[in-house]
Amino acid sequence: AAMASDAYFPFSDTVELAAQQGIKAVIQLGGSIRDEDTIMKANEYGLVMVFTGVRHFKH
């Protein structure tokens, strides 16, 4: 299963919870000051993570 988010992940716990639910790939905005932590957690769980660098949601 895959998961997409239009926001960055401020903490790596989101990746951990996703992996525990069977998610294998994540696409997200990126841009958090903690992106490196999130990447390390994704690698730990063998998740594919793609950063778009583009936010599609507008207020």
C-alpha cells in the first residue's frame, strides 16, 4: 500500500505508524527541519519515500 500527504512530516513517528500499518511507499511535500530523521526512519523500515517539494493545497 502507498500513502500520500500534502503536508510535510514534522516528526518521524508518522513514518513509523505508516510502516506498522503495512504502508510501503510514501509521497509527501518535504521541507521539515527534521526531514533527515524521517528519511532515516523510512530507511529503517524499508519504505520508499518521495519528496515532491510542491504543496498543492492552497488556503
